[in-house]
Amino acid sequence: MNQQSVLILGAGLMQKPAIISAKNAGFYTYVIDANPAAESVVYADEFKKIDLKNKEEIFEFAKVLKDKFNLAGIFTAGTDFSASVSYAAEKLGFPAHSYESALNASLKPRMRDCFNSACVPSPKFFSLIGKDVTEKKLRFITDSLGFPCVVKPADNMGARGCRMIRDFSEAVTSVAAAAENSRSDTVIIEEYMEGPEFSIDALVYEGSLTITGFADRHIYYPPYFIETGHTMPTVIEEEKKLELIACFAKGVKALGLTCGAAKADIKYTSKGPQIGEIAARLSGGYMSGWTFPYSSDCNLTEQALLIATGKKPEYILKNRVKLPVENGTFEIFQITSEKVSAERAWISIPGKIKAIEGLEQAKKTEGVMNVFPRPVKTGDSIDFPRNNVQKCGNVISMCTNYEEAVAASEKACSKIVIRLEPENKDTEKFLAGISAADEKGFPPAAFSLWNHIDDYNLDGVIKENQSVLENLPVDFYEVLSKTEKSWNYLTALETARRFDFLIPVHPELDRRKFWSALLKGGIQAAIYISDSI
């Protein structure tokens, strides 16, 4: 076989840009995944079912490809398995971060130890094995860290098993949930970092570090950390941005990353930059594969793939700009963005899906590039997300400025409605505001006004087919327009108008019950109440 080939780990949606970029660059693509029905299998030239955790089997397969099928390199993006890439690549002599450095960037306790040894700003932490957790140990740790603190699996992504511990009553169950989401039954408990959060993508190549993406992350809904979207590029002040980049570069050096992609989750706190974590791969969450290329015109995945196959990342080398950031190891550059891309998610309240409406209208929204619904269908149960893989879908926009890009993606999301089956116990529990003992206040209300609904006279009924805004007390009507937007990206007043537009024919409604539902669960809950009669 004369054509060079590449081995790509992962066949999900996040790996689609890697497979397509490799094919466009002239490579024959071998793709592996534990799931033969994964979304991007159809784009591979050849697929083989291999669990990405099985580094030995990956190495043996890659060795055969190198010996017989002109394999040029091994690559992944948006997976947990950069260490599997480095293990096989190192043994076969392909360009990659060393296996030890990839482990440093994959296992959070090792990562934190590297940061501490190199004086890289990161939160104080404790590491422990799930089966060895005792109440005494937890009390010592939480007394040392204070509340709130954060628990995470040592080796997972997507915020699975990650949450805030706000008082000791939440500690035992939170740590158990984190351990269940860890492949090694290991968790870390760390200080909570207060401050805005950012994602940084970069390429490490021949002693230089090029910042290829810098996004504002939008995280909500404690005690969990749900990313409702990100916006690229950041709007943080240049001085703080350079501080964050300098901190990131120090972290990359501390982990020993020297050849390939690096990705940081980082905050700007009252103490300055602090690193949450650094991964030895390109980011998932639509950043490296979609929003950065839209904002910069640079196919970042292709450039990272070229490094992994021993070729020069020509676009990066030609278009990068040197930054005034001093670092003892790297020359530091960045790729600039002329446009803005915003990714936003839509989510659901608890219940069972009756229908998914508005997807086509969302796709037609000006400025919208992609609409990615999660593969859920009528009859599936759904819940308010506790991690980032439980969101219902994502919209990505591209515009000439920040405000337009955000408005486009939020407008598209607001058009999508997951209509719920009536008379569902999970929906009723949510509307009543019932929370688990270790999740006080979660799921939240769509509008904080829900907590004050008893301050308004909402007795009576909304007549059949009548606008839900008619005959409202003046003080209540006035406050509706002053609410912040919910996860549906609508104010309470806009939500009521959306209900009138979508459901012009409805039965007689108890006014207080209707408005309580709307304020608690947004447009979904308003329609649910109507459908339940």
C-alpha cells in the first residue's frame, strides 16, 4: 500500500473532523472504537472494534498497520484516550507526547502533583480511592479545604461525576458518585475556584506553543458544572488573557508535553489564573472541530494531525503571531480570529419525550452553522443534566461580532421545544420543587420569580384559548419582562408569548398553576400543564 494511512481513536461525533480532515489530507483512515454503531464509523475507510482503554491491543493493531499498510501516525481528538495514543506512538516511533507525559495529563492526581512540583497555580487537593472512603477521612479533607469544594473522578471527562460539595451532608454521596464514574475508583477533592472559566487549545511543536483557540465558557446550575456553551474568541482583557496563557504554558511544561495538542480548562480567580486541568489532546465540546475553525478559518484538527504524522503544520507556522509572553521553555504564538463563533446547548426538564419540535426552524436562523440534536427519540425518558453528556443538543453560529454570534445561537435554541408526555411523575416532582437531600435547590427554577409567586394575586382561570397574558395583575406583568433569560434563552414574558404562539388552542387553565409551572420549567412546563388537562 503506497498511500499513507493514519489510525484514529474514536468514532463519535467529536472525531468526525479528524476522520474527514485525514481523508482530505490524502490519508487512508483506520478508525477504532468500542462501539461499531458510533456516529462517525461511516466516514472511516476501515473500522475495527477495539476498546480505547486497551492500549496493548491498540499497539498491536498499529504495529500491523505500520508493517503492512504504511501507517504514518496515531491520533485522537475529544476523547479520554490520549495516553493510549502516546503508548502506541512511542513504541512505534511516531510523533507524539511521551506516554508518561500523557499519563500526567490524563490522571488528575498525577497532574496536580506535577503542577505542585513546578509551582503551577492550581487548587489544593486530596486524592483517595472510592472503596477506602470513610466519614472520618471526608471530614478531615473538607475541614482542610472548606466549603464549597469540588469532587471529580480522577480519569473522566464531560463533567461526569463532577460536582460541588456545599456542606458535609452532600459529601458521602457525592464522592461515591464520582468514584462510580472513575475507571480506577479514584477521585480527587479540591478547593473550589471562584471566577470566570476559559478553554484554551494549543499545539506544541518544535519547542513552540501556539495558542489555537481561546474561548469563554459558560457554566451554570450548581452543585453541578453544566457548560451551556462557549464563545470564541474570548472577550477577556488582553492583560488577563496573557496571564492565563503564561500560566497554561507553565502547566504544559510541568506535564512534559512536547509534541502535539494541549488543551486547558482554566479560571481567572481573585488570586489570578488557576488551572483546572490540561489534557494532551484537542478539545471536544465542538471547540477544536467547529467553533475555532469558524472563527479563525484554520482547520486546527488537520494541523494537529499533520504533527502526529510527522509533517509540518504549514498553516500554523505561516499564520501565527508571536505573543509577548515570557516562558523558559516555549516561544509562544497565537492564531487570531476575525469572526466569532458561539456554541449553545438546549436542555430539558425531567420527563418523557412526546415530540421534538422546532429543529428545522432553528437550522434556518440567520448566522447558524450547525444544529446537533442528541440522539433521543419519542418515548425516551429525559432529565435535567447533571453532566455535559446529558444535554439535549447544541447549536453553533458564526457571525462578525460577539453579540451577533451569541444572539444567533440563543435564538436558534429558543425555537427548539422538547414536548413532554403529560401526567409524568418525574415532571410533577420537578414542578413541585422537590430535590434530593444532597441536591438542595437542584434542578433550579427557570426563573427566580418562581420563589416569589405567592407575592402576587394569580387566582382564577385562563379561559379556553385565551392569551395567558390577559387579565394579569399589573405588578406581575411588569416583573415578567424584567426576569433574566432562562435555559430556553427567553425571559418569562417572552416565554408566555411563545406559549401563546405555539399553543393558541388550549383548555381552560388554572392561572396560578400555569404560571407556577412556567416560572419553574419554562416553555416546556407551560405546554406540559396545558397538555395534561
